[in-house]
Amino acid sequence: MAKLNIVIAECDVNYARGLLEYINSNHFSSFMASCFTKLDSFAAYFEKQPPVDILIISPDFYDISVEGLEVKLKIILSDGVLKREYPGYQVVNKYNTGDKLIGEVLYLYSKTNNQEIRLTSGSKNTEFVGVYSPAGGAGKTTIATALSTQCIELGIRSFYLNLESIQSTGVFFNSYNKRNLSYVFYYLKEKCRNLSFKMDGIKCTEDGVEYFNPPESPMEYEEINPEELEQLLKGIKDMGCYDYVFIDMYSNFDLKNYKIMELCDRIVLVSLYEPIASHKRKILFNELAKLCDRDKGSISDKFIIVINKHKGRNDEDIENLEENIPAAVRIPEFSNTLIREDGRIFNDDDNFRRAINRIIDIISCR
């Protein structure tokens, strides 16, 4: 499968080289990029009439004619207010971060080119890790976001996928991107081509973690069926970019969550040492026992059982739950949750970090 050919033309040498380096480092499997910082070399290149999928230029290069060439998407880089019109060109803010700029380019390309886009697959063998609890308030979102963030610190590429109806993604990650899961849900419903490519233009990135912003309305997820969820996960896997996708699941046990559990390689089951959580956990295991597929094995075999908010002091011990199911990790109670200036929260507790690292060790069999 071919790569898309991107041509960048920008007189600012440092900017042009920085953008080229970003593409080659982060999108090498999808794009073949060429870069020009001088007008004469740019003009000479186009005299040969090479095939170009995406042309990204600063206004300085506009008057060099590329008419007659088949360029599928032409973009002008804007550093503020443009002094003239550029017919046939889309406008993108030059001073976006690399991920935002390329995300905008990918979105525009997928929007204006409806034919099937076949790209070279990435090399990652992506695994799906569900983070689930049958009891609300167990802290699974805190754990799911921490797993995603800690993986990045360990050099492991991760994607955080929140599939709750009412999400708290914005509490942990920035919500700068105007596009969100509503766009993804629309593409799923319309059975659009190039789902992976389109999602690449919708995702956000913060501190290395990639994710989608929440949908416009919590009700939208209610309209997604299990088959569409399978297509969503396949689309993320087909990006070939991630080692692990951490799926933050809502607490219901229904057909959609059951489908996600089937598709997951491992499931972090978050529980508490308290009566209601224990009761709901027992109901979950009983129901899974009834649904067990003897050919495929039990979903329960995928569980990594984590006890959160544990009040004991000896965090290194491994205890059993009341029903003699081994608990792999216990996360102690902590109070070092900090709030950033923008209102988002993060955790700075050493014991919490150690417990998260132990979960990652189990997932990666280290």
C-alpha cells in the first residue's frame, strides 16, 4: 500500500525542517514528505510534474504556478490575517502544534477525497486493555488515564479511549480539538471508508497520550451498536501506531460492554473492599460463567483484578478477595491529587505510581 506524497514549501528554514522532522518521526508509515525552503528549487521540482497528494505552502510560494498538476489537497499556512485570497487552497494555522496541524491536514484530506485511501500499515501490534468495574466510583477512569500516561513515560505508545456515556476525559486531558467522538460515531453510522485515516485527523494528543474528545451529547453513545464498536476498535488497530489502547468502560454489563470484553486482550477489573462492590463483582462473575464460550475460553481469564483505595499499609502483599479470586495489585488510598491551573487533575503519589507500574508489568508480561 502506497504512502501519500506531501510537499512542504516554507521560507522559514527552522519551521520547515521542524515540520518535516515531525512528519518523518510520527507519520513515517503513512507519508512521504519533501521539503523546500527556496523558490527556485521548488519551481524546478514542479517542472518535472511529480504526483502530489498534499501541498503545504507559505504565501511566499503561491505565485509559483502548479496549475495543471493533480494535487488533491492544497493548503496555505497562515501566520495570522492573510493579505489576499488563495482560490483552491485551504487555510491552516501555521503555529499549531505538530499534531494539531497534521490532524487538520488529515481531516481536510479525508473530507475532500472520498475514494478509498490505502496507506502503508504501521508496525505496531496493538493490544486492547479494558478498564472495567461493575460498581460506580471505584476509580477506573483515574486508573485508565494513569495507565495511558505512565506507558508514555516508559516509552510505550498508548491510546486512551473513553466509552462511557458521560465522560470525564476533560478532567484529565485538554479538550482543545473542536472535533470529537461525534465525528467518529457519524463515520461509523455512515459506514464511511478510510475510518482509520479519518480518526487520525480527529484524535488529540497530550503528553504523548492520544485520545478523542467526548461526543457532543452523552446520548450519542446509546445509538452505537456492538458491531459498530467492533469497527471502531478495528479502525484504531489499523492505524498501527499503538502498543496498547486502554478502554475506559462504563459500569453496566450489557451487549456493548460484553462485545468490548470479547475484543480485549486483557481487562483490568477495578474493585473495592466494601460490601456493594463485592456483591456486584460476584454477580458479574456468575453471569460471565453462564456466558462462557468453551471454544474461546472465559472472559474472566483475561481479568487483572485490582483493589483500589486500599487502606492497608503493606502494599507489597497480595491478598485474596472474599470469593478466593487472587487480587493482582492493590492500590493504596492517597491524598496527593493535584489540580492544574486549568482545573484538570493529576496524581503525584509515589505509591499510586508504583501500583500503576505493576499493572503495566502484568499487562506486558515483564
